[in-house]
Amino acid sequence: MIRTMKREDVPQCIELGRRQHAESKLNYLNLDMEKIKYGFLSAVDHPTRRVFVIDVDEKIVGLAGVSLEHYEYNYDYYVMDHFYYILPEHRKGLLAFKLFKAVHRWGVENRALEIQFNYAHGDDNDRMGKLLNKLGYKKYCDQYKKLMI
């Protein structure tokens, strides 16, 4: 079942955030668990932020954190992802599809013009690309970075 995160889900979501960081291409960065906790708590009942969770028998096995953002050029909205993660043992099947669909519905309800997802937590780019293509997403751009630490 896909639903919006509740306050009582925060401890499970924090643990998924920790696991996502461990798999992330950003795992060289310090992980501040208090910041993660604050991020989840601030999304509860927030008007422009949502965390959608995958609830399987009262256990959170996946999530997606998104927000409504204004474009730099006008006051129209787009949906921006901040994170999404599904436990490896739940990545097969339709759960990811349903999670993305819930985010899409929320974007439609809030009159967003588009959704922008960034995939940076694993090495399965081809598989994610195929899923996103099936959902109607198109590759938008490449991102480059240079470490300064």
C-alpha cells in the first residue's frame, strides 16, 4: 500500500534513509542522523512537501520524498525529488511503479507542470532508466561534479 508518511513512521523512514545513504554514490559524505530526522519530521503535514511510503504489513519498505518547487523563471510548480529508496528485497514487482504513480498523482493535484527525478543512489542506471521510460519520463540532462574535499 502506498500512502503518505505519518509521524509514527519517522523512525522506520530514518532507518531507510540510513540504508539509502549507504548504497548512495554520496556515501563518502558524513551522515547526520539528526538532520535526516528533522527532514522527515518537517515533511509531516507540510503543504509543499510529501514523503510517500510503501507500507507492507505495517513495515515501511520504501519511500519517496518530494516537494513542490517554483521554476526560476516563473511561479509555476514542478515536483522535485529529494530521495527515494526501496529495500532490495522489494525492488522486484510493481511497488516502485506504484510509488512513482502516487508522486505523479500528487503533482497533478497540485498543478505541477512536470516531475524531475534524479537517480544517484545505485549503479543500476539501465534498470532505473527502463522503469522511468515505462512511466513516461525522458532523460533530461547529465550532471557533473568535482570534489573539493
